[in-house]
Amino acid sequence: MNISVVGTGYVGLVSGACLASKGHETICIDVDKAKVEQINSGVAPIYEEGLPEILSETIGKKLRADTNLREAILNTELSLIAVGTPYKGDQIDLSYVRQAAAEIGRVLADKDSYHVVVVKSTVVPGTTEDVVLPILEETSGKKAGQHFGVGMNPEFLREGCAVADFLNPDRIVLGGIDERTLGVMKKLYQAFPDTDIVTTNPKTAEMIKYTANGLLATMISFSNEIANLSAKLGGIDVTEVMRGVHLDKRLSPILDNGCRIIPGLTQYLAAGCGFGGSCFPKDVRALIAHGKKYEEPMSLLEAVVKINAQQPNRMLELLRKHFRELRGLKVSVLGLAFKPGTNDIRESPAIPILHQLQKEGAVLTAFDPVAEHEMRHLFNDSAVRYTRSLDKAVEGADAVLLITNWPEFSELPRLLASNTVLIDGRRAISKDAVPRYEGIGLS
Ligand code: UGA
């Protein structure tokens, strides 16, 4: 199939490269000329495992990037809209989606053959049919369902393993306005014959995406609320509580041979210093705002956001248990990315923690295996001393705060001086492995 992808952010580029690797002739469109050139030279503009390899395998063969949207739409059968939907004010900002739809529509006005436009960006329920479809009709002067199809195909990629997630999908959700649209969308995924497909309308497809992220975020805040009470009560370690909960056979089923399946879902029932990233915080807030618009209060999700906003502060409370005065205290913050495997720092708990420590006059050192460059935009060298290695980061520290669960931090017990306090925001280190240990969900 000949396809085009509008937007080369992490969703657009990963989707485009992976679909090209599955045999589709793919054009990725972006307004940013430098980015387009970079992609065409086979260089990934973002840090994402497996992306450089899949780019070099496909670029110049099945995949190319371009700034020319018109030519791409005229020469392809299906377009994915994969532009950003940032959260602005109290709702998601659809301006990039609107703009992409209008540009595609203007080309459809001059296109004779049938074309399918699929929204891949995360948009609140109703957007594809109530916003994108009317723009396409207005700018093309044509009729949806007759001259062109409109669909919604949410992505379920996790940053850091987006390529692997795309190539080994757990589900494919296709929302189409009619059977013809759905038929073309199915062709897009014909290389995944064994994957479960949910075929539905666009609004339900949009809702599936928000519900999936809302559930995972809820599980995290639930675990954090339990962790905070466990710590307050004393004598309870939340990791033992959660192990007892995870062993429920409905959460980790026992097979006939006696072995257990440990589903990835249980990872979200782990206490920590809070979730971040470009998805959970934005998506939960967007659904709350959407509920408000339709006079349906989303009380549970409001609590999820509230608990999450408090969680970084728990790290500082643990620090204050040992040091009444933070001014002049040498504090090392380990892990700036919102999670391991990415250089993305959006909504990372490290940000409010560094801000507060800075405000209180702590002497700050930070280390992240990949996200240092991104963090320097927020905290420059005069605010934070960045180190290139873990051992340099913890040398001479009064306290070390572990924020991101990077595998290399398992070296900490060997590296920490006996008087350094470790505050473990991910319960990544065994509490008995260092002399002065504090962790979320432990008193
Ligand atoms: C999430 C979803 O997992 C994907 O399915 C979805 O496609 C994606 O959002 C999206 O909407 O694009 P992602 O944001 O990449 O993916 O990250 P996750 O690995 O799910 O982690 C999200 C946050 O939760 C991280 O800050 C992580 O540290 C935190 N987390 C995760 C916890 O605090 N506790 C846990 O037990 C698990």
C-alpha cells in the first residue's frame, strides 16, 4: 500500500518506519525541513530503542521523509495524522490536528481517487467525527463516506520500546465511519494476522485510548496512596503488601504446570514518586476536562491527578526526616527522564523535586544516562552540577534521590558512602543493601 504519515514526532516516525518495514511504501511528512533531511539521512531525531536500526533498514527504500504534503496525499491511498495534541489551558490543543486536516482536505479537492484519512494522534472522544471530518469536507468540497473515508486508529506505544511495541502489537483498534474505510484500514495492518483487532466507530476508538491510559494511571496512584498510608502506619513495607496483592491468581494466573504468568500490568501496581511523560498526565487531565464539558464529573481521575501531584513531595519529606535544614546540603538527583529507556523529561517527577531543592538552597548534582541535555534547558550549570558518571554523581553526597529506575542504578550499594542517605523513589534498591535507606511506602 502507498501511505503517508503527517507528523514525524515519536508516534508518527515510529509508525511510519515500522509500517515501511512491513512493506508499505511510506512517506513521512513534516514542516520541519531540517528534521526531514535528518530522517532522510537515516538519523533518528529522537532517542528511541530500535529506531536507528529500522530507519537504516527502510530509508531510501520503502520509507522517505518530505515537506511536500500535497504530493504525498496525491500519491498515497491512506494518510495517518500523527501530529501533537499538547494540553493547553484546560483542554487538548487541536490546532495541529485541525491544520493537518485542512491541508489534507485542500489536496483531496484535487484528487480523483478515494482516500482514507486516519487520526492517530490522541484526541478526546468525538474529535474525529465532529472536528476532523467537517474540516475535511469543508476544505475538499467533497463528502465523507462517498469520496473519502475517515477513521481513528489509536496508538499504544510505550516510549523507550515503541518500535518493539509497534512490531509486536497486543491489539489493533480501528474506528471507521463506514465499512469501506475499515476495509482500507485493515489492509494497513494485514502484516499482523494474529493480532486481536477491535473494529468499531471512531468515537469508541478514541475512548479506548483514554480508558487504557486512565486505568494504568489510576493503578499507579492507587498504589501510591496505599504506600503513603503504609509509611504513616509504620511497620509495613508497601513492596511486601503489593507482592501479596500481585499473587492473586486473577492478577498473575497460575498455569496447569504450576508456573505463574506475571503480567506487565502488575508493574503499574508499584509504589513510587509518581508518573510522568507525555501521555498519562495529559490524557487523564484531558478526560477530566472532557467530562466537565459534558457535566459528568470524573472524581476518580481527579483524585489520580491529585495524588500524583503530591508524590514528588514525599521524596522531600523523606529527606527532611534526616536533615532539618536543606540549605547547603549536598543532594544528588539520579534519573531525570520520566522513566528509563528514554531522554524524555516531560512531567518527570525530577522537575518539581529539583525546583523545590533549589528553592531551599540545596547544593545540587544530577545524573541521567541519556537525559542530561534535555534537563539543561530547565536547570543550567549554575543551578545544577551535571556529572557524566554515576560514581561521580554520588561522591561526597549527603543524600541521593533515586527518581528514575535506570538499570545502572543497581550499582548504588557498591558506590554509596556509609553516611550517605539513599531515598529510593522507585523501590529499586533492596532496603538492606545500604546503611541509610529510605523509600516510598516504608517508614
Ligand atoms: C503510556 C502507556 O503505557 C502506553 O500504552 C501508551 O501508548 C502511551 O502512554 C501513550 O499514550 O502514548 P509511556 O507514557 O511511554 O506509555 O510510559 P509507561 O511505561 O506506561 O510509564 C508511564 C509513567 O508511569 C512513567 O512515569 C513511569 O515511571 C510511571 N510508572 C509506571 C509508575 O510510576 N509506576 C509504575 O508502576 C509503572
